[in-house]
Amino acid sequence: MADFEPIVGRYLKLEIDGVLQRIYVEEAGHGIPLICLHTAGSDSRQFRGVLNDTRVTSRYRVIAFDLPWHGKSSPPAGWQNTEYRLTTDAYIQTILAIADGLELEKPVVMGCSIGGRIVLHLALHHPHRFGALIGLESAAHNEAHYDISWAHRPDVHGGEVCAALVSGAMGSDIPEADRWETLWHYMQSGPGIFKGDLFFYRLDGDLREDIAKIDTGRCPLYLLTGNYDYSASPADTLEVTKSVKGAYFTEMTGLGHFPMSEDPSRFIQQFLLPVLDKIEIDAHEHSAS
């Protein structure tokens, strides 16, 4: 039997920092806008579980997009003459441009890994733009624990190397099919894209000096980190909560660096739904007042 999923995909053309971009966007559901940000070197397919879960989409308009240079969002014209490097400013401007382009009012943003880091930047610099922020595998800084030069060499398969580098950061008892689908997305990454994303993750996006300036009174901040994640560990996220008064933190037992794709069912049921319930309740109470 043929069975269409409820996800709708479209291309959004918009100018970001003076450059015309063609961004691939998928969405499903209705209600409070929920923007989902994928990890370094991957794309929005990581959120297929969230996009297909009616417990979420019955109340939230889930929106997931591929960053420029990722997935179905091709690089802009002239890319062959440049080196891809994700910067904090470019990342923020992309998120704001898409929220404006889709005419979203006070959306919730949920990001993982590099997305979990940029969520902290949004909390610091643009809290008034968002209804709530959810950081998955969030840390204020990431120390290099492998040689990234292997991700972009002419004598190795960059995609397979990227998948190998991240494969150990997942839970030990996650579904086998979900594990390999998560790695498949990494195997398809464009040349130099994982390396370019880590420029933000390791260098440009370092937030240690300013992390304590985040005011959760202006925008609620929820942090969820898998206990199998050694890249942004629960200890790293706890350091954030020590500096950010009012931030909510939950350690996700059995999950790693890619909770929404490595075990969507466990992630949504045990960890995401309680956060979304609280955000929805708070939104209703705010509108009633």
C-alpha cells in the first residue's frame, strides 16, 4: 500500500546577508511554530521522527530546514571560488531570515549540537524573538577530540570519515535502523561541510565569556543532553546551567549526540513531550493574561 507521510517540502528563496539562497524547508502540523536545527554536516532529515509524530504536530507547526550548503539547500552561486565556513553571525542571520520569511511570530527553536550551541547565542542576543529555546547537546564550548583534517582529504572518502568520527557518540542500545540512517546522512555530506561547521562549533561560536549574560526571564531555555554524548556531555551542559540562572536541564538516559534521529521514539516520548507540554501551558497562560 502507498502511504504518504504528512511532511511537506518546499524551497524558500530569500536573501541572507546580501546573498540569494534557496533553502529547502520541510514542515508538518499546526499550532505553535517549532523550528528544528540539524547537527553539523547533516540535514533536516534528522527530524523525521518529530515531523511524523502526531502528539507533536497536533499542537506544533514543526519546521525543519537544511542550512545553506547542506542537504537539498545547494550552495549559492559562485561557491566554487570560496571555502565554506559557518560563522555565528551567518548562522543567526539564517535563522532570523527564515523566521521572517515564513512570517513566524515568537517561534520555539530546537537545535542539536551546533544547533544546540546557536540556541544559546539566540538566548543571549535575540531572546525577544522567540517563545522558548530548546538546546539538545548544548555546550558553551567544544574541545577538539579528533583530527578534523581527515574529513577533507583527496585520498579518503570524506563522508565515510565523518560518519566514523560521530558514530561513537550515540547510545548503545538504540534501534539499529535509526543508527545507520543517522550515519547515512553524514556519509552524504558535501566536501568540507562538516569541517566548515566545526569552525563555528570549536572556534567562532565559543560562548564561555558571555554565557552568564543569558536572561531566561526574557526567554525560557530548556537543555536536554544524552548521557552517551562525549562531544557535548551532560557535564558540559551542567556547566551552562551553573552560569545561566533559570535554565532547565534534563539528562537523557540511553541517548547520545543525535537523540532526535538515533532513537526518535524514546526521545519524543520520554524527553521532548514534557518540555513541549510546559511550553504550551506557559504560552496559554501568557495569552490569557
